[in-house]
Amino acid sequence: MGQSLGHLIGELKQDRLRGTVDFDSDMKSANAALHDLAKSDFEIAQVLRGWLKKHQPCLFGRIGASKPDLLSFCILREPDLMGSGQSVRDKIQAYRRQWKRDAYRGRKSAFIVAALMPDLVSAAPDQHLLTFSQKLCEQYLLEPIAPDQLYHDRVMLGVDEPDGSEREWKVGVNFFSAQGHGRWWHDHRVPGGVVFSANSVGHMVRSARDLNAMSALDASADRTKRTIEDLGNALKHAMLTIAGAAETVSGRATWLKPSTDASGQCPFDAENLPANLRGKDWSSYCGWYHTDHTIPSSYFKGSAKRPADLTPQDLDFTYLHDRAFDNPEFETMGQGVVVR
């Protein structure tokens, strides 16, 4: 039997960076509220949702936290985390099942597993925190988790088509934590502790029939055309997320590349393109870490500066627009696979 989460929390070391790089006011206030044991899980989820809506660098995270609410939460606090491993797993799986039921009906698209505890906020991003994070993710995905690998959940939509057909998406799972604040991976900061976010842009676009959530993408857009064709608009906002990466002590962690495609068909409305996206590649971008890896090992080196041994990686936007037969992720993550 493996070590419990509570045991792993007991092995965490103090983050020395906080002696020189303090949390901003938004993080401080959120940390205090998220660790208030007098609050219910529902109240804690509302606090976290509010922070995501204002401060999450991913535009889809902000949209999901807006009205109507597309986020499902599993909140794990000190009494949960210090309890038995079985009880933690059972709680996560119960909320996971409810998320999948809600997603099937088009009510939710993203799932947040949040481990919230002062000891997690103050922990150094080292091997001890990495081990804890792997163990927490294993309790969620129910499989062994290694750093620098892609792991997925799956979500279905069953109320979208007149003929009753169902679609399924692979859902990327990504790590966020308080330790990111002030470090080169600042874009993956979150208050309260350690969070895993499972987010399906394809499912969100497809299921947003009431249009309210997706209207946040482009207030001037035609609200009658918010079905699968709106993946082009989603691509534009995926690019805006990459372009909006935080400036850190080591520069930006992700950035857009100049376009080299003079003949390709632009997959979104070029006439209304924001200035910072003009002339940029819509098929790939660059990053100092792989944005699809569930737990990048480079986050756990301790220093605020980017590790010197990292090299830029070419990363992919084509899952949102390229229908080529040799790009199956357009179906599995963008359009969705018809399963019935």
C-alpha cells in the first residue's frame, strides 16, 4: 500500500521563496477564505470560482467560472486530506461521477479537484510536493501518474443532436498550485493549495446552447452560430491565452510564433482579429514546458527562475481546426467523437 496524502503532507518542506516574494493581495485574501473550515464546501467552491473568474490566465477558465457556471468542484480540505486514502478517493469519484452526469446533459464542461490546506500553500515545489501531487492525481484518474506525460479524462454529451446521438471528448488534465506565484510558471498559480483542472473546450463549445457562457468569447458575434463551427472562435481565444502569458523573472513561459502559412485558410474571422494575433501562427506555438503534460517536472525545481536546461517546445493548436485524416485530435478533443 502507498503512503496516504496526510503522510505526504507531513513530509513537505517550507518554500523559501516566500521570504522574498510574497503573495499578491488577491492570493492572500483567497488563501484565507479557502482555508476557513467554518465554510461549507459549496462556499469554498464559490470563493475559488470567484478567483478563477478574475485572475485565471486561461480565458476558457474565466468563461467556465462565469454565468452560467460550467465548472464542477471537488473540494478537499484538511479533514479530508488527513483522513484515509479510501475516503479521499471515494469523495473525488463521487464528485467526478456527478460532473460526468451534468456534462452529459450539457450543464458542465470542466472539473476541478482542489486540495486546500495551509501546509500545501507554504510547501516548497520539490520532490515531496511532486510526490503528493502525483498521489492526488492518481486518486482522481485511478491510474499511475508520472511527470511529463499526457493524461486524459473523458466526458460525453448526450442532449445535443436531434437524432439523439452522443459525442465523447478526451479531456486534458493539468496541475496548478500556489507555488507558481512569482515563479517562471506563474500562469499555473492558484490560491489555496494544489489543484487539478480537467477542461474540455470542445465540449464547452458544443454544449453551450443557451449562449450565455460563450457570449463572453466575443460580445459582438452572431449569437445564433454557437455550435461546433464556433471552434474557430475558441481557437482565437486559445491563442489569446498563450499571448497573454505573464511576464516573469525569466520572461514569458509561452508565446505565439509568426505565421509562415501564406496560402492556408484562416480558421477564424480575420477581419475582427485582435491586433496581437495578426500575423501569428494558428497551428502551433512555443513554450518552455509542454502545456498538455499533466504534471511538468520542471515546476518542481524550486527556483523562481526557469531551469537552464529547458529548451523551447513546439506546441499545437490544430485540435481546434485541422480536419485532416492524420489529425485525430480534432475529433477526439475538438469536434467530439460520435459514439452512438
